[in-house]
Amino acid sequence: MESLEILSNLFSFQNVLAVVAGVFIGILIGMLPGLTANLGVALLLPVTYGLEPTSALLLLVSVYTSAIYGGSFPAILINAPGTSASAATALDGYVLTQKGQFNTAIRVSTFASVFGGLISGFALLFISIYLIFEFGLKVSLINREFLG
């Protein structure tokens, strides 16, 4: 029953709007050389003060992840990475742009970003449970001994 409540909260109008706005703003921030994903999160932090905590975190995470993706556009098109994470994209993507295949380079960058984000998100979800129980409980026992 709790999982249905969590999903209904996650897909509320305010949260979906925060994710869509965050993706749009993040891609624009990533496209501008000199504006990094970290700076985009820092710039939008005051905006989140008026939001609910769930919406604020969703907005900041979507801005960060989409800004990393948005940095691949100038890296592919003009050989100027928008973010430091797109430096390797500039090496192969700009070569394809010079050959007239910029659509292929952007498509590959999009698929790599989406699937890499999904795989790493699920890996973090499943590995974090192991890390909490394996290492977190051992650390908490050590801290209790020091406290006396």
C-alpha cells in the first residue's frame, strides 16, 4: 500500500513539472560553454526554497543530469565541450560533424546518456542496499564503542 502512495506522490503534477522544467533548463545550461552542471545546480538552489522537498530534489537532480547531457551538443557541433564530461564526446562527435553525420553523433550521445543513466541508477539502487547493511552497520557499531 505504501508503494502506491509513493508512486502517486512521485507522479504528482508538481513533481512531473519540476522534472520537465529541470531537464529543459539543464540542457540549456549544459549547452553553454562555461556553465557546468554544478553551477546550474548552484544557480537553481534558491528557486528550490519555495518548493516541497521532493520536488526540489527532483528539480536539482534533473538539472544536473541533463546538463551533463546538454554539454554534448556544442562538443559535437562546434568542438567546444559545454561541460568537462563532454570532452571525450568532442573527439569523436566533431569528426562525424565534419563528415556531415551530426545527427548520428547526437543520436549516439542521447542513447548513451539515457542508458548509462538508467543502468547506473539501478546499480546504485541495488548496490546501496548491500553497502548499507554490509558496511554501514559495522561503522555504526564502531562509533557506539567510541561514545562509551
